[in-house]
Amino acid sequence: MSDAVRTREAMLAALPVDTSPSGTCLPLSQLYVPPTHLKALRMECQLVVGTRGVGKSVWTMALGDLALRRALGSAVPELDRTAIHVGYSERPALDDYPDADTLAALLSADHAPYQIWRAVMVRWVARLSDQGVPMDSWGATVDWVLNQPESVARLMQVASRYQMNQGTHGLILFDALDRVSSDWVQMDRVVRDLLRAVLWLKSYPHLSAKVFLREDQLERTVTDFPDASKLLATQAELSWARHDLHGLLWQYLINGPGEQGDMLREVYSSVQRRPPIQQDDHFALHEAAKRDTSVQRQLFEALAGAWMGRDRRRGIPYTWVVGHLADGQGRTSPRSFLAAVRQAVEETGNRYPEHRHALHYESIKRGVRKASEIRVNELAEDYPWVRTVLAPLEGLTVPIAFEVIRERWLSTFPADILGLDLGTGLPPQHQALGWEGVKDDLLRIGVFEQRRDGRIDLPDLYRVGFGLGRRGGIKPNS
């Protein structure tokens, strides 16, 4: 068996089949902290913003897990002295927070979102400091918060003082807020009142909150209340630079199982000229392997060779993969990157088993196609309307004048955009502006990009998955 074949088998054993949040925490060996994410994890940061797949739910789960939180302690020391609680997420925990249906029922019963979120916080701090509040139902807790303001204030003071005496801090996390409503007006109200409640909590020195939001949620009117600037000043954005993505890849590889992990660590050591760092029962990268472009390029060349073809004219694999997985805003998600690399490994084994490297450049291109398919499905979960409006554009070649796209939409949907069935979930933000508004929304979320001459283009990440062509580009999925 050749080294390339053995490396492929080892990579398949090390790389996850599915990198989407599963409701369970990551193993410690897969926990990777890009330097740019450190601000988001620190206590003073109360507002974390990011697109789909950049780690909002991963960090919510990691911060809520004691073992993973301790592992983060060296990077964010204050986490060692923090009691962390989840105040809202996709995972059901009805004693801790109302699920989507219960929240909808509370809103229908004219309970203000501000009081609902404060009720969630009050239940949390009551348990934190061993105090009693009504917990027979969420309606009972909300009513108590509304009708007993002095009791609430005393409870919060006691809890804050308790944390001070313990030398600890209480932190509550809010995630998956795009799931609370399929109506933008209602969504704005719920998110705005949550941020108001976070500001209220901020007045108690040893208690605080951290809210994870999608970019489009923050871009609206959710911060049009007094002193919102105090929260905005703490804002951190979750993003992944190219070196972060390659660092994450090697974090997975050097922690592969058994003999396969041993082999991948040998590949790493041959480039780095030293083995990865042993940390208890897992391995970590040296700083150069996390940040140094030349080192990372050498590491990826050990897997994929120097060029995306027979010579330098076709590009460099290290930069090519990330560049072709970027959306219209230039952002590449770790989920797309890992999916593309894994698919490239499988494709190489099936189509080019004798290739001298673990990854063949043509298989890397097919890996991008697979990642595009996955990303389109993810996009449709967050924005169900995108699939509806992109389907009529299949077969077009980009870049293309927007007038051609609009004509295709008008011929496919003779009725106005306001009358279309766009599925469940939130509709386009600027639907009321017609097809121009839809175009602006597609530009904002990175599906469309606009060239200087005004023509509309699609990044390969979405172009391939939605079946549009480009002269000389990767062929779309059939």
C-alpha cells in the first residue's frame, strides 16, 4: 500500500462525515479556537454576530460544557471562574427556557418579550443562588416577574452578591434566535426585547449575558432603544480567515484515531520538523501551523501537491480551495471547507487511486461541488425563499445583467413577489420593494455579488449548487 493511499485512509478516519451541530458537544480533540474568536468568548463581549456555519451554536455548546470550558481556560482565563447557563438554543430544555411553541403561546397571550426574557434570567439566578420563584409554568414565572418588581430586584441583588462572595461570575447564553418566529416584525420585537433584558442584567456586576445573532438580525431595528450602544460596543464577529481554516483541518488530522493518527502526525512532523504538542489525551498545533502561511502551504502541499493542474498557471491548492468556497462577501465557513476536503479524499481514492498525493486536483474541484451542494441546503434552512427565487435561474451563465434575471423572475412568477408562497421561515427582508429588494437581500447574504459594470455574479459556492454556469469555471451540479 502506497503512502498516498494510507494517507487517504487516515484522513477519512480523522475528518468528520457531518460537521453540523448535532446537539452534543465536540470532543476535546476537535475544539479549535481561531485567534479572532477569542474576543467573542471573553466575558466583556455580550453580542456575537456571524453567518451560518461559523460557530455560533458550537461556541454555545462549548461554553455550556464544563470540560470544554476548562480547556478554554488557558486562552480565556476568566472562564475558569464562570458559572454558565444556556438561556435559549435549539436544544429543548423547558425548565430553563420556553421552546419555540411555548414562546409563541406566551406572546399570543400578550406577554411582552422583555418580561419573558427577564423571567428566563430570573429562573436562572434563582437556581444559581438557591432562591425560590414560581416555576409551575412559564406563564407563572412571567407574571411574577411583571407583578413583583421589588422581589425581582432583591433576588437579582442577592444573586450578584452571592457570585461576588464566591469569587465567580454568572453568564447566560442565547442562541438560535432566528428560530423564534417566521415574521420579521415579531422577530425584531423578540430580539430587541432580549437585548433590552441583557442591558438590564448588565446593571448587576457579577451577572451578564452573551447573545449570538445572525448578521441580518442585527442589521434591522433591534438596537433602537436607549443605551443600546453599550451592547454594540462589546460586539464581536465570528469569521474564519484562510489560516484559521487550515489550522482547523490539521487539528482534526493530527488527532486522528490509532495508527491512522500516527501517520498523519508523521506527515505534520516531516513538514514542521517536530511533532505536534501533546496535551493530555489529544494533540495541538504549534503557533506556526495556526498562523504562518508558508508553513500551512507546505503542510497542504504534502497532501495535495503544489498546483491545481500540471503547472502553476492553474493555481495553488492551499489558496484555491478556500477562495472557491467563499460567498459573495468573501467568507468561507469551516463546514464547507471540511466537507470539500473530505469529498476530495473520497473522489481521489475512487477516480485516481494511483495518484502520488492524497488529493488529486480534479477531485478537489469535485469536493467544492459537494460543498456547494451542502451549503445550498444549509442556506435553504436559514432562508427558504432563496431556493424558490434561484430555481428559475438554473442554466444561466454568469456574470449576467440583472435585467435578464428580473425578466426570468417575471416570466416565472407573473404574480408580485408579495403573493408568492416562499415556504416557512423568515421571508426576504426587503420583499416589499419587489424584485429589486430581493436582489439587495441576495447581495447582502452573499449569494449574489455585483461587479463594477453592474452585472450580477454568483460565487462558485452558490453558483455550482444552484446550477448556473461560468465560462471556464467549475461545472454546476447536474
